[in-house]
Amino acid sequence: MVFLIALSAAFSQVYAADIPEESNESEVTSEAAKRQLEIEAEFQENKELREESIKYFLNEGKRLAEKGEYDLAVEVIEQVFVLDPLNEEASREIDLIKERYIKDAMESYERAEKVLSKEIEEETTVYLESAKTLIQNRHWADAKVLLRKVLALDPNQKEAKKLLNTCEKSGAQKKTK
């Protein structure tokens, strides 16, 4: 649309600027036709260059998205809108990239959550076993420290709650004796 307006304006300029004031009609028609052909050739060249540029930006954006460089991919594809503000392919590709980004982010989050859960479980087990050993050796204060760490990692850990209660009662009895 913009190119059509520009072409129309260019044609208007040809007819307004290229017509000598005193010349015969056939000269004017010939010059105008020649200028019109030049403008049409330039327009076609610009159209081809624009289409090549759009194709380049789309392909480069897709390549970057495949590498996981989503932000940069969107920036590159957005350059298409400078050349063609209503380009549907660019809009679709940006939507796909954003969907892929969200999907990858969710998968990364889920993987991290699994790793963290496993680490918490392993750490909780180590603290709990160490606390049991300390309780057997009547090291109530040290056992309570480890049991509180277990409960900080997993507030619903029933065994740690029970053992902490035991430590507090046993530690309190020791102080009263």
C-alpha cells in the first residue's frame, strides 16, 4: 500500500516536473512515458529487494529461535514490520517463538523443581539420620538443630516433628534433674 502511494506520488511528480513549459505534445508524452518506465523499474527493484529482505529476516529469526535465542529471534523478525507492517507470516512466526519460549521455560522449571526436590529429600534424609544418631547418644541440643533444619526444608516431615518433640521433652527433663 505504501509503495502504491509512493508510486502514485512519483507519477504525479513525473507529470508535474518533467513536462517542459514550451514543447510539443509528442515530446512531452515520450519523456513522461520514459520516466514512467524508469519509475516502474525502480519500484520493481525495490519490491524485489524488500521481498528478499523479508525472507532474510524471517529465515534468520527462525534460525536464532532454533538455537534458543528467542529474544534476538523476535527482534530480527520484527524488522519485517518495517518493510511490511501487516506481514502475517512474521506475526505467526513471532507467536510460535513466544509459545516455544514459554514451553522451554516451563520444561526448565519442571526439571529444576525435580532436581531441587530430590536434593531436599536427600538432605532431609541425611539430617534426619544424623539427628537419630545424636538422640541415641543423648546429644539433644545438636539433634534439635538438625531436626529444625529438616523441618525448614520440609515442614510436613512427621518423623522430624516427633523426634523434635522427644528431644525437647528429654532435654527439659535433663535440665530439671
